[in-house]
Amino acid sequence: MSRTAILEKPAIQSWRSWLAVVALGISAFTIVTSELAPIGLLSALAQDFNQSQAGTGIIVTAYAWVAAVAALLSGALPQRVPRHMLLTGMMLVLAASCLAVAWASSFNLLLAARITGALAHGAFWALIGTVAAQLVPPARLGLATAIIFGGVSAASVASVPLANFLANVAGWRSAFIIIAVIALLTACVIACSVPPLRAAFPIGLRALSALLTQRTFLQLYLATACVITAHFAAFTWIEPLLSETLRLPAPLVSMLLLVFGLAGIVGNVLAGKLIDRHLKGLAITALIMAAAAVALLAILPLQEHPAVTGLLLLGWGTGIAVIFVGFQTWLLRLAGAAAQAASAIYVAIFNVAIGSGALAGSLLLRFTSIEGVLLTASAAILLGLLPILLLPLPTED
């Protein structure tokens, strides 16, 4: 493996290190909430800016793809600048972007503000995995990753219902103002708690290409692309599934979306407790559980059984949350000193998959029903299981 980045390791664990881990977890929740919140606000945004819902959806797809490019370019960030300064600066940019979105008077200004935030988003996400590896010993990396990327998984399942709720209560602009405030607060905590860690050497195209020649990384990246694309192809239509296909009343739809969001927390807790000892088994179980839940949501006649629907959403949300944490932990253990380059590629693939999943779901819906989209997504999740079954367990060194 190419050892292009020599990362500093802390000599001991301290409360300050774990405070930094928690701050990074909240930051991860904030940046992914910023990315996905418009999914729950498309109707309001389209109405305010006189756009079609399909046209307004570009602010989700464009954001995800720009963030992917930013992640790949994160290796060009100054390597001698302390990581806490870079992370703090990116959170401030994200906060400014969200405020600009809240005050946007035209769709073009809205899109420009979103793209600015996406640049900070991609680079931030690519860096936090390597910072986690520097803050804690290898034996506790799974727990640290569960906390940090638990923010990602929680936001991935909870941001849409939260944004929709805030929009109904106080208008869609309030949602972005709240995200901006959280970003500002976490920027302050990061500045105070994250030590001045550095990567000793720059990470360029050679480091990225070296990882892409290794079969283990390719297998993990392929699994990530399959599973995340499939998840977001289905997840984009979760609200129409509940309200239109199953014809559930609005209060019950909100409650079930909350169940799905809470499932992300359950998955994070399970991952934090088990992933350091049972990484591969937990990842395989989570993939099977998520695929089965998505398929059963499409197959079973659930119109008169909201409790069963809730259980399936709980299984889906829990499984996908464990997958998020599991794949990231696996990647960091595989990468070792090349963690920043490996994370940059992973984040790029993850964000491309978010945008591509939403787009694929829309395209599939032209030829099939929402149930057909869910069945296709379930099959794709199971396809992502194959490279994981063939992967050897990474070491903790």
C-alpha cells in the first residue's frame, strides 16, 4: 500500500479527545442535514421560486456531486495547516452558506449558496475520518467512527422529516437558519477541542490511483456505490410511499418518518457497542436486514397494518445506519496511514451515490411503481453484499 500520509497518533486518550470526537459527530450530522434537508422541502422551495419539483431537485443532485469533487480535491489542502483550523474554517463556510440559502431571493442565488456549502462539505467529510484515526487508539477506532459517522447516518435518515417538520412549523428558511447556528456552535467546539494534527506529506493523484489498483479497496468502494445508490433511490420516495401508496393519514406519516429517524440512532448505538469486535458479521447482517425490510415494504399489503410498516422502517433505518458506520470503519482500518486518500475517494463515491440514487429513483419511477423502485433497490443492496462477503477482515494496526 502507498504510505503517502504519515499521521500523528495521540499518546493517550483524554476527555478532550472524546469531546473532539463528539463535536465532529455533531458536525457530520450538520453537514449531511444541510445536504439532504431540501428533499423534505422541495414542494415549498418549488412554490417560492416558481420552479417545478423536478427542476428544484437539482439543488440536491448538484450539491452531492460538487461535494464529491471537493472530497477528491481535499488532498490539495495545505498539509502543514493544523486540521482543527481547516475543519473550523469549513464549518464556518457551511454556516455562511446556510444563511445565504435562508436569505436567497432567487433560485440562482439559492443554487450558488448551495454549491458553496458543498465545497466545504466534501472536504470536511474527507478529513474527519483521518482525524478520528488520530484521536483514538486503533482498538477504539470503531467506537470513534460510530460516534462521528453516526452523525452521518442519523442525518441520512432523520434530516428529511426534521426539515419537513420545521418547514411546517416556521417555514423552510427557518430550517437553514437552525443548521447555520449549529454549524457555528460546533465550529467553536472544534477549534477548542481538536488538537493541531497534521498530515506530513501532500496527498496527490498518485496516492488516489494507488488505492484504486488494490482489490480490497475496489471491493469496498463497489459495495459502497451499490448500497448507497440503492438506499437513496428508495429513500427519496419514502414519503410518497406512506402518504400516497399506503394512503396513511398525515400525522401517522410523520410518526413513521420519526421511527425511521430514530432507527438511525438505534443503529449507531449497536455499531458503537459491537463493531470493534464483530465488524464483518455486523456489516453482513445489516445489509441483509436493510434489503429484506425494503423488499417487504414493496411486497406486503400494508395499508391496514401501520405497526408492521413501522417495524420494517425500523429495520431499514437500523440496518443502513450500521452499514454507514461499518463501511467507514472498515475503510480506515484497511487504509492505515493512507487514510486521507482513502477517505477522499470514499466520500466522493458516497456523495455521487446520493445524487445518483435520487436520480435513478426518479428515472425508474417513469417505468414502474414505487413498489418497483423499492424491489430494485433491495436487489441492489444485496448485490453490494457480494464484495463484502469476499473481503478479508481488516486488522486494527
